[in-house]
Amino acid sequence: AEAERVLEEQKRVAEAERFLEEQKRVAKAERVLEEQKRVAEAERVLEEQKRVAEAEGVLEEQKRVAEAERVLEEQERVAEAKRVLEEQKRVADLEEQKRVAKAERVLEEQKG
């Protein structure tokens, strides 16, 4: 009877040890799973940061393009103003030539 009791105790101890080992394996698997979740979250955050950085890069490029367009428009306005000024000078020169020619005709008529 004592041998049976010792055998039963050994069986219970062995069962408890197997149960403890299983709990250790489960706990380790849970730690691995949690680590995988953290890695996946870190990867998701990194991808989001990449998308944000790309969007910021696109926005900066759009700003540069808009500034270049503004500069180009300003240059076009300046060029147009120069063309208008040149045209006004040509008109003024023609009017001056007409006045001179008329004055010369008047002088010739007065002489004649």
C-alpha cells in the first residue's frame, strides 16, 4: 500500500511537472506572439511614416512648382510691360518726327 501511495505521488508529481512545462511553452508562445505584434505595429508605423514623408515631399515639390510658375508669370508681366513701353517710345518718336516734319514744311512755306 505504501508503494502504491508513493507511485501515485510520483504520478502526480510527474503530471504536475508536465503541466508546468506546458504552461512554460504556452507562456513562451504568448511572448513570441506579443513580440510579433509589436514588430508588425512598428512596421505599420514605419510604412505610415514613409507615406507621410512621401506626401511631404510631393507637397514641397508642388510648392516649388507653384513658386516657379509665379516667377514665370511675373517675368511675363515684366516682359509685357517692356513691350508696352517700347511701343510707347516708338509712338512718341513717330509723333516727334511728324512734328519736326510739319515744322520743316511750315518753315519752307514761310521762306517760299
